[in-house]
Amino acid sequence: MLSFTGSLKVFVALDPIDMPKGFEGLHAAVGEKLKADVRGGAIFAFTNKKRTRLKVLYFDGTGLWLMTKRLEKGTFFWPKAAESGQCGLKFAPEAFALLTYGIDMHGARPRGWYERE
């Protein structure tokens, strides 16, 4: 299980991204789309159009981490881009944890595929 501390900054890209992008492509997207520095100690999250895959980029001071999650069923909850041209949102670590575990942020209820053992 991943753990996200209260001091961690989390940025979520609102627009879907091409999932074959790797370290360099996502690094560029952080600067171009989110207007942030990847080396700032934050987590940067991206999803595909179908919202079935999640990629997370994180710089730990020594190098970049690239984490990927694919859902077997269902979709990730993902905020929609505002008409104001906003490209990303800042999330609390707790909200990001809910997102990664498939919890619908509207009312914080489990999505259809989510099951606890």
C-alpha cells in the first residue's frame, strides 16, 4: 500500500495524456501543461482518455520515479478541466489516495468496481 504524507504536494493534470509517454515526455508535460518544476518535491499525476490508467511522476532528490496503475474494471474518478483553461489541480495527499484507490470524490463513495475483502 502506498502512503502519502500530509506535507506532500500533489498536482493532477486535468487533460488526458498519451500513455506511452515516459520520463522525458511526462517531465515536459509538467513544465508545459502544469507550469511546475518536477524537481520541486511534488507528485504529478496523469490519466488516459478512458481514465483506466494512471501515471505518476515524482522526483525524490536523486532521480525520477515513474509509477503506473491500470484498473482491471471501472475508471478512476478524474476532475474535469474548467472552461477557464485550467490545466491542473492541486490535491491534498488524502484526496490523491482516494483517487488512486478508486473512490468517487463526489460524496466519497466507492465506484462500481471497488471491492474490499
